[in-house]
Amino acid sequence: ATQKPLKIMTWLIVNYTNPGDTIFDPFMGSGTTGVACVQLGRNFIGCEIDPQYYAIAERRIRDAQAQPNLFEAQP
């Protein structure tokens, strides 16, 4: 397993994708890529074989979705 800090995944996503793109992480672990996608307006598809890591990822991504985006213009 390799750890992917949120800061690095955020940088990669900002520099190599566009808002609205879909990013696939076939080994999502604790969901760092998914969290970055939520924060940056990208769609995310992730797979994880380990039920414990899947549960962690699910919680982290759900928590990220619940956070307001402070950088988007509000209606």
C-alpha cells in the first residue's frame, strides 16, 4: 500500500484534469483521491477490496460531500 497525501492528490487533479471530469481509482484505500475529487468538482469512481478500507473511504468521501465549497459562488 502507498499513502497518497491529500495535498499531492489535489495538485495532480488540479493540474491534469478539468472540473466535471471523472477520475477512477482502482485501489482507493482510505479514499484520498475521492475526497480531493469532491473538493475540486470532479466525479469519482473507486474500488477497494478490503472492507475496512472501503468503510473508511466511504465515510471520508461522505464527510467531504457534506462540507460546503467555500470557493464556489453561492446563488
